[in-house]
Amino acid sequence: MRAPSFQLRRRLVLAWAGASALGTLPRAQAASPPTGWVQPRQPAPAFRITRTDGRQVPLASATAGKVTAVQLMFTGCSATCPVQGALFAAVAGRLRRNDVQLLSISIDALGDTPATLSAWQHRFGMHPAWSAAVSDVNEVDQLTGFMKGAPARQGTHTAQVFVFDRNARLCFRTGDSPALAEVEALLAHVAGTA
């Protein structure tokens, strides 16, 4: 059998590319992480985080006693993380409840330190209800997977907000980049019913 000519191969490649562009060929689709209410509520795992004061605490301790909104970020991010920082700064500035708190957790355990996290928060304006911490280098993927409700792919990032009730149980996952009003209403709802 003769090998196909260059022109025939070229036509086949162009036909395949055209069909692919039109969506007629099956494509692998990334599964979207689940959003909405978490049923049943999931207790915070025994992950440890290091706060900006250098203290290491379990995630459960950091989220217990108050309704807590958590975001995953890293200080070297220049795309979504500045928007996330501005969101939490705005929410913190508008909080009128002392039973609600915000927590930014860095997923760059090799690049972020308590000092870089503190400087990152200062860029947006510090608030007593908003704290930051860095995850343990050995637990980053597991923490991300737990928060997102799906296995974490290395190097992936999310702009979701995760809400824990007063009993340190994950109870809600927003979609990416929730609006200020959505986060405020969600925190008020969980605080009023938790």
C-alpha cells in the first residue's frame, strides 16, 4: 500500500481541525467542581495552617466558633487573587456581626510566608475579622480537593468562596468570583441559621 501523498495528509489534517473547531468531534471536558449547599456538612479535616503571627493551628480550630468564609489564594498571583483580596477586604469592612470571620489561605506553601501574607493583606486594608494563613506544603492538594469537593489538579486555582458553620463544617461552595452581595447574604444566612 502506498503512503498517502502530502496533499492528502494536509486535507485530512485540515478536515480534522475544521471538524474540531465546529465541535463535531468529542472533546474531553473538565468536570466542574460542585457548588451550592454541601450535604451533609463536611467537618474540617485535620489540616494545619500557619497564621500571619507564625502560629500553626488546625483548620478546624481556625474555623470553629464563628461562621467563616474561606478563600484559597497566593500572594504571587496577579490574575484572580487581587480581586479575591479586594472582595474579602470589602466584605470585612461591611461586617456588622461579631460571629462571622474571613480567612484567606495561601496554597503556595513554598513561596508564601506569614510576612508575605501580612503584606498582601495590608495592600487591601487590614480588618480584625479577616485573617490569613498558609497551608502546609504536604497538604495543599488535599486541602484544595476538600474545599472544591473534587480531586485537585496540581497548579490549579479557584476563585470560589467556601463557607464553614460555627461547628467548623463546610456547608457551602460558591461558584467562581462571587459578588460582594452574594457573599454577604450567604454569611448572614448561615450565621442566622447555624
